[in-house]
Amino acid sequence: MKLYIGNKNYSSWSLRPWLAMTQLGIPFEEVKLRLDFSEGSEFKTRLAGIAPSGKVPVLVDDDGFAVWDTLAIVEYVAEKHPERGVWPAERLARARARSLCAEMHSGFGALRNHCPMNLEASLAQVGARLWAEQGDVRRDVARIEQMWSEQLGRSGGPFLFGAFSAADAYFAPVCTRLRTYGLPISAQTGAYIDRVFSLPAMQQWVKDALAEHDFLDFDEPYRQGR
């Protein structure tokens, strides 16, 4: 399988399936494309012949079959590799994990819009201003903390469903946002974020992101340069 992704510093959607597959030992070839949405760019040209969405991530299997959208990719991989524990083994836990991922997939627009993923940056001052001015950001973070607290209480940790699963991969970009913008969080949330960042696959992603040295102005609402 080939997984097409964007810049590791910025592409939160790419991180989700990459982290799940890497941490769970599911083999794939990484194909990284620099995020560039201009007409005629390599990004648009390469993706045009792969998937109609024109976005990353895209998973392409050996026979050329393309799967796009992070949830679809995770489900495809889970069916192809049931032995890897992509989802929790127990039926109700599996349904809860899918519910949490679906809520993340369709919601939390304020946090995503105001706090785009940016692993290279440290934007605590921006985060403090957003926290004071944006009630919708505060509400998003409160709901995320509620979700994590309740689920960690049920499972006993260390991850949302005990062992690492797609649910943790799906919330990994949220962990990066809370860190980058220094948003106020509980000690329990902070400890969970530390555990996500301690994952070998997550450490590799961060290392790769910091090595890119690529400044994309359209994805940098708060800085004029690195």
C-alpha cells in the first residue's frame, strides 16, 4: 500500500492514518507531497490521477484501488489487517471509538480554524489571546477534555481504549494544537498528551516535521516567517 500525505508540519489529516498504521506495524510506502494548491502544481497533478478528492491523505492499494478520507482509510486498513488492533476488540468499545472519531471528523471547527496544526511553531501568546476572545475555542476544548476524561476513566488508560488504537491516532493532531498554542488544560489531559507524544511513531513524525524547514504562508495565519 502507498499512503500519500502532505507536509508533516501542517497536515493534520495526513497524521491520522500515518500514525495509526506506523504505530500498529501495518506496512506501507509513504509518498509525501508538498502542500501546494496552485494550478499545475505537482501536488494537484499527482493527486489528479489518483483520487477525485484532490486532497491528502489518500491510500492506494497494490491493485491501484484508492481510498480517501481518513475514516475510510482507517476502516479499510482495519478490515485488511484485523490482527493489528486498529479498533478496540470489544463491540461496544469499538462503537464508542468510532463515535469519538466521527465527532472529531465533523466537529471542533473553531479549534481547527483558529489553531491550525503547526509542530514547528510555539504560539502560546496567540493561544492566550484566542482563549480570551474565542468562546467557541474554549467550548471545543472543554468537550475534548470531557471526552478524554470519561473514556480514560472507563478504560483505565494509558490510551483512550487501553491499548493504542485509531481513536488515539485520530486525536493526535488535537494534542499538537493544545501544545503549540499553550491552551489551558487539566493535568489528566496533559498527561495523556505526553503519552501520545511518547509513541515511537509520533516521535518519528515530529522529527520529520521539524526537519522539513518549509514555510507555507497560506497555512501560517500568525507568522510572517519561521
